[in-house]
Amino acid sequence: MADVKKIVLAYSGGLDTSVILKWLSQEYQCPIVAYAADVGQEEDWDAVCAKGLATGAEKVIISDLKKEFVEDYIFPAFRSNAIYEGSYLLGTSLARPIIAKEQVRIAHAEGADAVSHGATGKGNDQVRFELAYLGIDPSLTIIAPWRIWDLNSRKKLVEYAKEHSIPVPVTKEKPYSSDENLLHISFEGGILEDPWNEPDEAMFKLTVSPEKAPDVPTYLEIDFANGDPVAVDGVKMDPLPLFMRLNTLGGANGIGRLDLVENRFVGMKSHGVYETPGGTILRAAHRDLETITMDREVMRIRDSLVARYAELIYNGFWFSPERELLQTTMDATQKTVNGTVRLKLYKGNCIPVGRKSGQSLYQESFATFEEDQVYNQADAGGFIRLNGLRLRIQAMQKR
């Protein structure tokens, strides 16, 4: 074992990190600070604190990161229209760097020289946490128990917990694992390991089923300034309450459910089910406003970078120079993305039905099918002939 003086553990109070807390204290014989990040999940934080102290932590720190999560992680990603493999809105991927950043800050404040996490050796989170640590303070020792201990099954974890008097909740075991934050909740593992299995309706937490959503559509308007939402239905709101409002509206209308197979960074495919109600609404509205406020060629260049930007976040490179470079580029395209989008929410569908902006590039006088004085239709003939010249030459050569 590395010679460390104090460890800050990313702690949730669940079985895995509770066992890790006890295991670290025994193996390293040093003080452990148990740190839990509040990124919007439902949790009894008093119980988490009490359990951490009872399991051997020198101190338990609960950090409320919800405001920062929305402002500095969710909104920048949505200004960039970030989406992984065409579907996934990066809910877990965006939460990991802010959790790791706060963990490093606590390590500095507490005089710790090591950080630890409970991610397994098969998933993406180990990469995300550790790349974040390395990108902020590479001098910290990183301890990943799942890669070095012999407690390689749930049965062994339960036996270890009972042996060391760590409370193991006596509840009906969920046939899947889940991860929740403000942006989404994800489900994977268990019965979902077979991608043919449809998720049980009882699993969903943030959204009603589209079949049970209201029979009358909900209309809302979102105002944007420089690509960020600033008001809902004319009421100006700070980022956190605004995003929570979108979550509520989306969830009530069955919006944001996703069932997909994705490619993990570590090389395997994974079947996951997601609920992202507010994020689904925000992306649809933002994208729609861009159609009238963003220059065509700027949009084409920006869109060509979205997949790479999203991949960097998914793979754990939030604190990389290339992600920061792309963020600067993405944000530069948002200076004109100001205006209002009206949306219709109905039984799982989020449909933009109106948009307006003082910086709109849409000009009805040019686009109209009625008589106009701004466009000479005869000009189109030369435009077509010039663009078709290479096609004519190619056809002539073939003949």
C-alpha cells in the first residue's frame, strides 16, 4: 500500500463506499474524510453523515454542488448541443468532473495527500474521476479499491459489511443499478444487461409514462440570452430553479425517456435506460432558436465539432485543453442565440411550435412565396448552372 497520511473518499453511504471506507481505514491506517456531493439526487444527508462517522470516517463533508453543476457544467454542455452517439445527453458524464473537482478542493483544505473512489474497474466512471484528479492535481495519490482488493462480488461485500458491523439495508434488491443527479437518472445492470428486455414501468422515477401523461398538451415559452435559458413563461429565473422547473414540466408530460446501447470508453457496449426530462426540453428549445439566429456556415462548423466535444466529456476529459478550446469555440457561436421558443409538450413529445428573436436571420420578405421586391428568381438559373458545372463535365466524360 502507498504511504499516505490522509484520504478523501468520494462517499455515498451505500454498500460499496461504506465497505471501502472501512477497508481504507484498515489497510492504510490513516484518517479518512468521507465526502458526499449533492448534485441533485434524493438523499437523507443526515443519515449519510451519521453512517460515515459510524463506519470510521474522521469527518464527513456534504457539499451542495447543485447551483455550480447547472451553471458551470450543464449549461455549457447544452450551449454546445452536446449529445453522445446521437442520443445520450451525458447526465452521469457531466456530474463526475464537478464531484472530482470538489474532492480535490477538500483534499487540499483537509491536508490529505490521497483521494479514493468506488468506481469499478469495468466502467467509465473510474476514468472520469481519475482523469479529473490528474487534470487538477497530479500530486495526489489515487486509490481505486475495486482494482486492488479481493472483494470482487456483492456477496463478499455483504459478508465484509456484516463482519465489520456495517449496516446493510434489509430491502428488496433492485434488479438494476441507478445513478441520479439534477440532469438525469440512469439505470443499468441486472435485468437490463439483456438489451432485449424492456424496462419495467415501476423503475422510472422522474417521468410519468407517456400513456399516462395529460391528454391536454402543455405549452411553455423559454427565453434565451447568449445560448442560456433565462426565463420560463416570461418569468426570469436563476439557472438552478429554472432547470428544476423544466424537469418538473418534462416529467409531468412523460418527456426524456431513453433506452439505448452505448459504447463505453473502456471498450465494451452497455445497455442503459435514462430519464432526462429538463435536458430534453432545453436541447430541443436551444436547437430550435439557433435555426433563426445562427449563420448557416457557422452552424455547419459548430455541428461538425459536437460529436468530438461530447466524446471528450463522455470519456472524462472535461479538464483537458482540447475541451476548453472547443468550449471557447462553442460559446463564440452563441452571441446571437437570443430570443424565445414556444414548445408543446404532449405525451412524451417535445415539439417546438414557435420561435422569435430580435437577431433573427429569417426574413419573411425573402422567404415568401408571394410577390416580392428583394429576390430575382431569374438569378437562380446561373447559380444552378455554375454549381452543376462539375456534374456536366463528369457526365460528358462518362459518355
